[in-house]
Amino acid sequence: MAALNPRPIIFPLSNPVKLSECTFQDAVTHTNGKVLFASGSPFPEMEWKGKMLYPGQGNNMYIFPGLGLGAILSRATSVTDTMVEASSMGLAESLTADERSVDLLYPKIERIREIGAFIAKEVIRAAQKAGVDKSTHLRSMSDAELLAFVNSKMWRPKL
């Protein structure tokens, strides 16, 4: 792949790590550090020629919580293709400038709740555009108000 592509995309998605089709280290080594990598299992970061490289973990943990929450809060009568697309676009838009600067494909896992809320907001907006939302009172909220509403409805563990 590296011989044909300047930034080869390698997504070995098998779980667990021992069954993965390719390790992050192998992908980095065989592409001279140019790989766009995401796996179904966690791999450790690594240093390559003086630069830290971070593997992505392409997993449903980023999409489904926000997609489900948005569908529930909007009281969607169905989950449309545009709602699924909104969740994936919401994930892509969730990357910060710092995350992009180190070539991350996915946001840092420490931000998963923030990302889930943002995706839920995007899903609600998509449900509204598709006309499948039954929580019509959410339509009049600004994006900031809707995001605050989503955050208020998220389950929080008591410590």
C-alpha cells in the first residue's frame, strides 16, 4: 500500500489485539511512518524518527452512544440514513486543532462524553430536518441550548 499511496489507510478491525491483521508498529514501519491507522483494538503509541505517532481506535464507542441518545431525545420515529451520517460527520468535526496537529483520526478517548453529546445534538438536528422527530419543542432551541439540554439528560455515574 505504501508503494501506491502517499498516506496509506490501514484499518485492521479484528478483535482482540492478538487477532489483528496488522499491528500499529508494523503499519508504521512498512509505510515509513506515513500510515493513517485505526484498529478495532487498542495499540500503544510509538515514537518514529523523533515524532510521537498515535494509533486510532475505530470503534463503535464513538458513534452509537450519541446516535442512540439523539434518537431517544428527539423521540425519532425512525433512525434515518441522514441521522447516521450526521453522527459520523459529528465525530469528524469533534477533532480539536491539537488532535489534528498530531494526525489523530479519532478524538482522544478522554473526551468521549463531550463527543457523545455533540453527536447527539447533530443527530437531533438531522432528525428534525428529516421530520422524524416527535420532540418538536427542541426545534426552537439554539445549538448551544440544545447541547446544554443533551448534556443535562446524559447519565452521570455517582462517585
